[in-house]
Amino acid sequence: MGQVLVVQNTPDGGPRRFGTWLRRYGLSLDVVHAYAGDPLPARLTRHQALVVLGGGYMPDADDRAAWLAPTRALAGEALETGVPVFGICLGAQLLAHVAGGTVRAEHGRPEAGSTALTLRPETDDDALFHGLPAHVTAIEHRVDAITDLPPDAHWLVRSERCPVQAFRVGESAWGVQFHPEATAQVIHGWDPQHLREQGFDHEELIRAAERDEPASTEVWSELTRRFAAVVTAGTAG
């Protein structure tokens, strides 16, 4: 059984259904609550994959989140050794940063709630995204953005307000700006006033996410199964 190191950056930012799916598809999870001071391993010698979850930080905000530096080191090791990586939101930005891309704070128009995504032609031969619906939705809660992809990265998914929604570095490292682990339920806990200031209606976000959830759940469960298969194939190899 492959073991996945999961870096959790906030108290409420756990792996949720993404973790449930990974376990269902044969992997075990080592969740490190980095925000609470749990130590990260120095190397990935005991782990066959790295997952970095979301959080309200820039990927190099070491003054606010001291664990980001060792997380970046682990991501760099994974890129060098071919250990599969899956970065979500902050995790995607951290992967882009480590690989030579650019991330900007509060860039462009914010996104919140169930967001329309469009797969690019580059997904046709991608191990995770090939054959998925060309148009799908996922939960977003974003103000920062990846503005320049790393050299030789594969740009996979876009949205109207945020061009870089998903990308791949090398053959086995993926970053997604959206939240495949999140369901409509998470939106209930968002601050309605803050959403209004960004131009969103809290109740409408909940309704839209509940409407879109059955179709999006099927897509992101399949994508997670494919990531688990990449990890398992690497373990067997």
C-alpha cells in the first residue's frame, strides 16, 4: 500500500473527500497538521506521494507559516525524484513557485463557490484529466493566482477569471487552483459579509454548488482514482 504525505495548512483545510477517495483506491494517508506545529519529515523516504492542501498564505510566506519552507523542500525533492505530487490551491501555487513559476497575491477578480472550468486540449494525453468532460465545475475560494507557469509545464484547465486552474510539471506532479475535496457544505461556513464585498451572494453560492455537486463529484472522484493509480504504479515499479 502506498503512503501519501498530506500537508494540512489550516485547521479547517483537511483532505475531506479527496482523502476518503485516496483510501478507497488503496492508499494510506499520513496527514501532518503543519499549522499546529506537527513536524514534517526531512525527506520523502517513507512516502510514495505528496499532497499539499490549501490555505490563506502565499507559497513563500515563511514569516507567517514557518512550515512552508520545509514543504517547498519536499516538493522540490518530489520533482527531482519523480514522486507523484498533487497540490490544491495553496498547494498548487507552492508547486508552481518551486518549479519556477510566478504567483501573485490578490491578482485579478476573485472566485468563490461552484466555478465553471474548461479543459484545454493539452488534457488529451494527461494521465489524470484525459477524457473528462470538457466543461465541469469545482468549488473555488480564491484571490491569489498563478500568473506564470513554470518552464515546460503543461497548462491543463482554465476558468473565466483565472487562466491557470490546473497544470502538470513533468510526468507526475499536478497543481489545481480549485478544490476537488470540497462540497457545497463548506460554503455554509463562509463569511456572508466578506462574500458581499467581493460581489457574491452567500445563499446563491450554496444553491449553485448543491445543483452542480452530483456531476462534479463523479468527475473529481475519477480524477482521484487516476492519481491513486499513478502512485500505485510507481510503488509497484
